[in-house]
Amino acid sequence: LNNPDLINDELIKLKIRELIFVLVNSDPNGNVKKIFGELFHLRKYGFEETISTHLYEDLNIADLAFFTGLSLSSFKRKFSETYGTSPNKYIISKRLEKAQTLLSTTDMRITEIAYDCGFNEVGHFSKSFNTAYNCTPSRYRQNELN
């Protein structure tokens, strides 16, 4: 520090590393190491939290498996154990429940509702809704208004 002209970014990085090394190695209880470990530990999301976060996005099962850090087969197995049904059935039912709520409580267009609920095709949304509720989304909305 007597010669500030000699100080550069690389020297500062080296000195910080030395300081951390000295702190970690001079702590007999390991508290400093634990603090640094928690400071730089990436938060891992739980399986159910990951599913609920991405439930209404236009993602396929392979994408969800990737986000949970599991292979496709492990993902399907864990999903069935956790939710008691297949990923496709669960996701479709949750998306349709949301669509049902939006049809009843908003004046959003059916196309907007379909995309908002994670369907990438309105035709697929209408067919799935009709299969689940025995009426089209527009008919459902009309019945709710009356």
C-alpha cells in the first residue's frame, strides 16, 4: 500500500482470496466456512415449488423434468408419487380449473384465457375444456352469466 500505483484488480482479487483463506483456516469451529458456504450457496427449489411455478407456462413434461433436475422417467415417477396422477392429467386439470375461474370472473377473451392458462392452441384448449366440463368455454361463460 506504500505504492498505490502498483495496485490493480488482480492484486486486489489475490489479497481477498488470501484473506478468506486465512479466515477459514484460522477458525477452529468452522463458523467462517459455514458463513461463506451459506453466502454462496445457490437456492435449490423443491419439486412441488418448481411445478407450481411453471404450471401455466407452455412447457412440455421434458422441460419440467429439466427444471427439477431429474430425468424424464424419474420425473414422471416422482410426480406420480407426489400428486397421485400422471403429469399430463394433473397439469391439464389445473389449467382447466384456472380457465374455469377466469371464464366465471373476468371478461377476458377465450383466446387470452387459453394462452394465460398455458395452452398454445385455442382448439386444444376448447377440446380439453369440452371433455372436462361437457360444454365449450363460451357456453360455460354464458351459463355462468345466467
